[in-house]
Amino acid sequence: EEEALIQSEKLSVVGQMAAGIAHEIRNPLTSLIGFSKFLKTRINSYHDYFDIMLVELDRINAIVQEFMALAKPQANQFRRHDLIKTIQSVLTLLETQAIMNNVQLSASYDAEAAELLCEENQLKQVFVNVLKNAIEAMPQGGTVAIRLTSAGSRDIAVSIEDQGVGIPEEQLPLLGGPFFTTKDGGTGLGLMICYRIIEGHRGKIDIASAHGKGTTVTISLPKNE
Ligand code: ADP
Ligand code: MG
């Protein structure tokens, strides 16, 4: 009981810090972008270097904005969104973490767009949590395959398949329960949050796993057309 309380406090402090740091980075970043653009117009050489700086600064800006959006608590606002764009922005956010862990994120989509009514920031959080688990399950690296299928179905399905350690069968019923974790320093809250958010979207989550071989998490969401 007490342990649970400590863990949830730790999570909220970390969340607040992430949002705070993102916020603090934004102002100096805006001035760096502005002055780089200005200098590029005033200096007649080194334009290639300025261009590289601006592309990289834009990347930092995108990541900071993603973090601020994730941490921002807000009332449920369901809007139409393209789930492919949502997944792509989450993949951008996790790219660095994947590279550092020798993991390749490989996405495929069976359509040009996959629109649905949703709370986009919540769905981003779901994909971040599931993808992080996939990366963490592969300490030696490997591939995570993300597949979106929506053609000819009432649901949009997103499956996330890793080649990681897998989950022992007896632990499958425990997944999504609060504070169930097998990791040092894990919170055991990630999947619980995923289940809650997907329930709120009238979807479902299926987890299939072969111990030692890998895990596939499939998220189905109604298209509400
Ligand atoms: P945490 O990641 O903090 O441990 P989660 O709720 O995200 O909490 O996950 C709970 C547990 O489920 C993990 O500790 C792990 O044992 C198991 N798990 C989840 N996803 C995977 C996966 N892709 N491969 C192996 N085990 C997983
Ligand atoms: Mg997790």
C-alpha cells in the first residue's frame, strides 16, 4: 500500500519535471532559431552549416513540443485525427531512444490515412508506453514492427511486435494491473494507463506473447463512421 503510494508520487514528480524542463527549454530555443535565421541572411558563406543548424533546432523544437503535449493534463476532447500521423509523431519522439538501444522501428500502413474520432494526446501516450515496453524487452536490440491495418474493416488495428524476452504465460493475467512490473525501477503503470485510455475509446488491447521469442500487442479502435 505504502509502496504503491510512493511509486505514484514518484511518477507525478517525474511527469511534472519533464513538463517543466520542456517548458524551460522552449524560450532559449526560440531565440536560437530566430538568431540563426537572422545570421543566415547576414552572412554570405557557411549557408550549408546554418541549414543543418536550423534542421536540428527544428527537431529539438518538435520533441520539446511533444513532451509538453504529453504532460499537459486536459479535458477529454475527441476530434477527428489521422492515426497514421499520430503514430509517425510518436516514432519521431522515440527514434533516439531506439537508436541508443540498437532497436529498429519499422512501420507499415495499409492505407494512405486512417481517420478516427479520438483524443490524440491520449493515444500518443498509449503508443509511447507500448513502444517503450517493446524497446525495453530487447536488451540486445532487434526490430519492432508497427503495422496499421484499416482497409475493409470496422476497426483500425495497430499491432506492435517485438523480438524481446516475452512474457511467461502465468504473468499474462497480471498485465495492466496497477504496479505490476518485472523491471528494476519500473512503475507498472504504463499498461494500466493504456487499458484505461483504450477503454475510453471503446477499443481493446490484446497481448500475445511467447516466452523468449517476443510479444505482440494489438490495439483495436472503432472507426466511428
Ligand atoms: P513497466 O514498464 O514500468 O514495468 P508496464 O505496465 O508498462 O510497466 O508493464 C508491466 C510489465 O509487463 C513489465 O514490467 C513487463 O514485465 C511486462 N511487459 C509489458 N510489455 C512487455 C513486452 N513488450 N515484452 C515483455 N514484457 C512486457
Ligand atoms: Mg512500461
